Amino acid sequence: MTMQAFEDDDDELMTEINMTPFIDVMLVLLIVFLVAIPAIHHAIKIDLPRVGTNAGTSAQIPAHANVSIRADGTLLWNDAPVTQQALAEQIRAAANSDPQTELHLEADRLVPYERVAEVMSMAQAGGLTRIGFITVPKRK
């Protein structure tokens, strides 16, 4: 029996690519995409207004009412001071005359959000569901 000396082959260049890390990364990316794709399809649907091209039809401006809340808590209906009960009555009257009336809500920066939420809840209970917030744009 002849014995061969053990030769160390570590000096040779590795000519094959190790695919294991590549496969691991690809599987992680596949899982991420499988999780993210259903979230993309569950977006909030918004019915955006469409612009008509007919020159003969004039755009109708919907009825609106302005409600302001000052920093001291004073309520204003179309720039006239009102109590909370009178505001609720004004909202119901506006909703009865035209259910599509928009409520333009303008609140002072110092008014707590709870007070704004109360007015919004009052508007919804009164029948006005279209609420817009009036803000002042930031100056650069």
C-alpha cells in the first residue's frame, strides 16, 4: 500500500459563486413584496371632482356657512356671535334648507382640538356632512 501525502488545496482560486446569500436575500425581498402588495390595494378611495369642458354651463357655487372659533372660545356663525345652542339650531336650519351646504370651519391656533371636534360633531348631528377647514398659508 502506498500512502499519498495530504496536499492542502487552499491556494487555489474559488471559481464558483456561493449562491446561498443571494437566495436568502431574494427570499426576504419576496416576503416583503408579498406583505406590501395587499397594503397598496387597500388605499382610501376618494371621489375627486371632475372639471367639465362645456363652456355653456356655468359652475354653481354650493351654499356654504362660515363657523369661526376664537381663541377665547367664542363661536361665530357667518361672523355673528352665537351660543352653542344657537349654533346647533343654525346648523339644522342650514341642513334643512340645503343638505349639500358646506360648513367652512375656521379655528384660532390656540383653540383646543376638543372644541373643534365638538363643533364638527354638532355639524354632523345637525345634518351637515361637508366640512372644510379654513387655514392661513405659511409665509416663506
